Amino acid sequence: MMQRTVASLPLAPSVKAKLINAGFQLATDLADLQPLQLCKETGILQDEAAELLQILSCDTHPHQQRATESVTALDLLHEEQSQGSIVTFSSNLDDALGGGVPVGKTIEICGAPGIGKTQLCMQLVVDVQIPVCFGGLGGKALYIDTEGSFLVQRVADMAEAAVQHCTLLAEDTEQKNALDELTVEKLLSNLFLVRCHDYVELLAEVYLLPDFLAVHPEVRLVVIDSIAFPFRHDFEDFSQRTRLLNGLAQQLIQLATEHSVAVVLTNQMTTRVSNVQSKLVPALGESWGHAATQRLILHWDGPKRLASLYKSPSQMEATIQYEITVQGFRDVPDDPRANVESSTVSSPSGNHSKRPRMENQS
């Protein structure tokens, strides 16, 4: 970080005065402090501390400058294709997403309570760990829970189903050897869990993520479930909320790109009334709608659960049907007697590899 003075930071004059009066002259003096420490030592409010952390994060982890490196579009394409994607165990959803949840990008999953947002997130933290020889990424995951909806037993059930599925798929020696390390205990031990109780804790956690990912480069998935909950309470200044959310979105896009991770965010729905009509729309306002690279909306059509891809830079809009089973997030089988089947799909590089696609078991 450059030796930037506190006075030069884009903060309110009253906040600068409190920082300087507390003895902080350089931005580097603030870099190692947590939000509560900042509040205690300087007398600034928690939301002011959160905004300050975002500003410092942008200074500490700036976007990599490519101006002098002359990167071509083909280089970027090869880089994106080499990162892979995370399967969802729903073949139809994987196809709609272009192979699964892409690594190096952010995706927002919106939906009403009970539709399956958290179920899909828990499915993904299992799926990202599927060994490479089975067409997976062999990575680890970080789950940031803001609502207290994470259920470890549910993840264990999904992990058990994934292990059974890969056991049925195993054919060659490499795959059979990989099964020795593919256990429910190993899958759970490769999942890091953080509980954030308010938006200040969430912003502080995101501020620390670059350091965490540097220490744990095998993490390929970061889930925030949900992004909306902490920002829909205790906010009177909506312009400040918008600033904090915009800064958070930029940080998450930067994390996805620089650390080659998939960032999955869940969002709630809210009612919008216009011309005496009302409809459900994703929460946090229209400006937040541009935050993620892809937006997936889960919704009901009578008793059917549908997933609609509404925003994607590379895929067409699509709607698929899914169900939540004992095993996890799955396709709705055409035949109720459908058994587990394996599928062969093209990887981004053009090679064919077995992908762990599981249909509902009778």
C-alpha cells in the first residue's frame, strides 16, 4: 500500500477528524484493525468503520493493471476456459449455465423463502470437492452464513449421496483410488464455515477474504447466504447502503477474478407495487441487479419448482424444473422409476470427461 494519508481518504470530514485526533496519520496505520477496534479507538460509528474498511481494501488489493502486459482476448478466453465450473447435480441447470456454476465469476441466486436457495448452495459446497478424475474440481469451499440457515446434517446427507454416486461411476484405477479419500468426513473437513450476525461483520469478513484465500488457495467456492439479510435491517441511510453494496460487489468480483473462485450470493425477494399491480422482484434495488455476472431466480409455478436464468453474458435466458430430494438438488426425472445414470459432456477445453450428474433415485 502506498503511504496515503488519512486526510486524503474519501471520508466525511468528521470521520477524518476523529481518526487524526486518535493518532492515525497514515492509511497503513489502520490496515490491521478490526471494525470494533476502530470504533473503540477512534469513536467512529460501526457503519463508518465498515465504509472505511472497504476503502482500505480497494487500496490494499487493487485490480491488477494489465496496461503494460498486452493481454489478448484469446488469452482471456483460454484463462476462463481453464478454470472450469461446478456441477449442480441437475443436468438441466448445468446446461442452462453453460456447464455449471463458473469459477472466476459471481452468480446471484434469488428466490422466496423455502424455494431451495440454501439447498442449492449446500449442494455446491459438496460438488466443488468432487475429484478431478470424476470431472470435478477437487477444491474446497467457504460458506458465509448470515441467516443461521446452514444445516451441517443436511450437507452430510448430500455428501453421502455424492460419495455413493461417484462409487457407482468409478471404472478405472485412478477413480477407484480417489474413492479412498472421498468420504463424508473429508468432504465436511474441507468446508470452512463463518457466521456473520450483521452487515459490519459481513463487510469485515469480505475485507479479510483475500488473505484467507491466499493461505487456502485450494478454495474454489465462496458462498454468502444471504447477501440481503444483513442489509435489509437497521438501515436508515439508503444512500449509504447503496455505497456499501456497490463497494462489496466490486470486492467480490475482484476476489472471483484474482483468486479463481466462484462466488455465489443468495438474495431475497421483495414486493414491488406499480400501477395497482404487485410482483415479486429481487431485493436490494435495481442498482444491485448489475452486481453479479449471472442472476438465477428460483420460483414456484403451482407445485413445480423452476429455476430461470435471467442474466448471463454468455448464455441465453432459460427456465428449467428441479426438485429437492433427500440426496439434494436434482432434476425432475422424466420417468419416476429413473435410476442413477452417468453422463459424458464436453469440458471447456473440448475434452470429454465424466461429469457427476445424478438423477433422482427411486
